[in-house]
Amino acid sequence: MSRNTTLKVADAPVVNIVENDRSGAGLRFRESRVKIPDGIKCVVRWKDYYGQEVSAHVRDISRYGCRITLPPEVPGQRLFIKIPRGYVEVDGSIAYSGPITFVNERTEADGSVSCGITLEASGCDLEALSAAATLRSLNIRDQVEQVLAISRAVNEDFKILVADLNALLQDAKTKLDRERKNAEHAALSPNHLLRLEERIISVAISVYGPRLQSILSHFQEMTSGFDIDDEAPHKQYFRLSFQNLVAGTPFIERSLKKPLGYSGDYGMMVMLYEYADEGDTLFNRFFHRFVCSEPAAVANKNRVGFLSDILLEAYAKAVKKKSKQFKITSLACGPAREIYEFLKFVQISENTPILINLIDLEEHALDYAQARLRELSLPPKTVDLVFLKEDVVTGALQEKEFLQRVADSDFIISAGLFDYLTDRVSQRVISTFFKYLKRDGELLIGNISKKSPDAFAMDYFMDWRLILRDENDLSRLVSEEVKLAGGIGDVTSESLGLNLFLRIKKAKSKGND
């Protein structure tokens, strides 16, 4: 980014003061708290006033609250301080990610200071604690019996497919291990070895890829009619069968570990957009390339060009109309790749400067996007980039102050947020942001299609579950409120037809505004 380009950074406050909540729900769940079993590490993590990460031991917990021991280096907390993002971890797994509020500070009999924490939304996943406790308490015989019980609940045809997939992957692993050794003997230099390995992976993809896709397609067809009771044992059986084999695949590993609390974070998107063969073994690199080349992954990459082309065309029209400004807002922007592509290829006019709001709750995503955008050489005084660390959904539902920055946007885009939102929440978020469009402005809402052939693999391999929608589902997200305000909705897609986009245009007429 050129030194004359204005770069604005607007961070949300780290903490917010909230009123004391003495609701019946909070009191009810406080009574049902359980102590953390011996041998299980359960902690709460958050960032303090200075952005330093703090970790505290959990003494007891319920779905909507817990009590922590404050570390000695942490000063006493003021009651009813709310932090926008905290995490509850059970043996390294995320059991809760969301706002946390400090309540009921007290000194314990051992002299330590403890504090109550309230959890919001759907609360803590107590199954994570239960699973950890079960693993700690079971002996080997009990564990075998548990696996056998799961196996008895699994469809025989499903088991056959598991066996077929396992045989194919084990065959690929054996041959790739052998070819790796041959390549080491044949390589003339480290760079030569890398080139040989790339060719080996390419051959393996061409041989095994179609067969893997065929088996996964059969899995998806078989499981599409499963209800919740059917799904649980089949998913457990599948993961028990393959978790060790594919765990070293970087794309799958990040999705399962969820370092930011959820799958599909900016780091996974970067793996797709800036692909490289990654993994400790040739098999890991082979499977990493396979999953990053599946149709859903390709469609995800396609949406970058799809969105940037729309923005490029719209900006050219704005310049032709001699608009005083062209304003884009990206919701849950992640790595903001489509913004990067837009700014890389746009022909900027000094008479129509560009203002871009990039909004995301994850600081890592904003840091990454900012670093990448700085690499571009932009004409001076023509582009303003504003990075907002905010929760888009909460901001929309509660009409937060930062929304004023969004006002009069030509485009408000969201490529990967609505796959996680229910219809009701989606409608409310759309209704809110629609109000902040300028007349003739447009909302662009992305969502993975129900036709995606990779829904099974994403869910069963990676614990990455989305709310899939078709054209009719997306059209129904345009509420009557939006329609009455002049909203005109249409559904389109990138070239594969797997990444759908709801385009809601705001009518020009004041009477419809």
C-alpha cells in the first residue's frame, strides 16, 4: 500500500460494561453446576485490557456459567464486565466460544480469588466435558465395548463403504510411502526431490481422486436421509475409522482443532486461496491436495473472481456516472481475498475515490487482510481502508454504533457468514444492513448450495457443518420488510453453481426507500 493511501483502523473496545442480570435462567443453571473431574484440564481464555491472553482454571461449570480461579497476576475483576469473546476449553477442545461476563467475585477458603462467568447463546457444550470424563474413566475393555456398541448401531451398507474407503486410502498411503523412498534415492538435490514429490502427488490424484469421489458420493447419498439418532453413531464410527489416518492432513487438522473456535476460519480460506502442498508425509500432502481440490473448495475459490468482477463492473459504472465515492462493506471479511483482487485490477479514478469497510470479529483475520492489502501499490488519496473488529451478527441485531460507518454503502457483501445462520437470524441481519445501503446499492449474500457434493466429507471428515440452501431458500431470506422498502432479490452463482449468491438491490425511488 502506498504511503499516501489513507489506512484507518477502528477497533472495538475490549470490554463493555453491562447491567447485572439476575434472570431466573441464570439462577437456575447456577444450581446445576458440576465440579471438573480430576485429570481433566478445563480453562477459560480471554484477552485483557491490553490485548494479552489470560487463562484461568475452571472450578465448576454448567451450560450457561462457570466459576474460575483468577490467576495471581490478574487483578480483581470489576463485576459485570463483559468481554466480547472468550473460550472454554476442555482438554484442548473448544466447548464454548462467545461473550463472557464476570460476576460474583469472592475469596475462597484456600485464599484464592474466584469469579463467576456467565455464558451466552447456546451455552457450553457439556458433551465435551462428558466425553473427556468418559475417556479418563474407561479402561481398555470398556473402550472396546463402547466401540462395539457403536458398530452394532451402524448400517451394514455404511460399513461396507467404510471398508472400501479404508482399503483405498491405505493402498494410497502404502504406495506413496514406497514412492517417497524411491524419490529420495533418485533425487539429485532437495529441489529435485520436491519436484519429484509434486509429480508423484499429481499422479496419485489422477489415479485415486475419481475413486475417492465416487465413494464419498455414495456416502452422501446414503446419509442424506439420516435423522439425528441415525447420524450420531455413523459419524462416530466413521471418525474412529479414519481419524488417525487423515489427522496429519493440514486442512482437515485445522478444521478439527478449530483454533479460533469454528471451522472455516480465515486460516482455512488462506489454505485454499494460496494453495501449497502441505503435510509431514507424502500421503498427508496428497490428501491435503485432494480435499483442497474438491468441488466445494473450487467453488469457494471461484467466488473470489465472481465477487471481484461484480465490484469492478460496478465501479466502472460509478466512474462513468461521476459518483463522488464508491463504498464497499465486507461483513465477516476473513482474509478479504475478493477485496484484494478488486483493488489489484481496478482502474481507479481520482474523481471517484474508494472507501472499504472490512469487518470481522477475529483480530487475526483483520491483521492478515491488512498485511495483504498493504502489498498493493494504490494511487495516493484514492482508497481508504477501514478495519473494524466487530461481531456482525450482534451488531445487526442490537443496532450497534459501528453500523453508522456502513451507511450509504454501494455494496455490502458477505461471502461466508450466512452458511452458519438460521433463517430467522439471517432475515434480521439482512433487514438491518439493507437499511444502510444507498439507493441503487446492493447486498450480496453468499451461501453454499444444497447441491454441494462435499457436504458429507466436510461434516464427517472435518466436523465442518453448514446450513445449505437452494435458490428458493435464499429468496425466502428477503423479508416483507425489505421488499416493502424497495428490496428486489435475485439468486445467482459462481461458475460451478455450488456457491449461490442472493443479490438484493435497493430501488432508486425515494418512495420505496
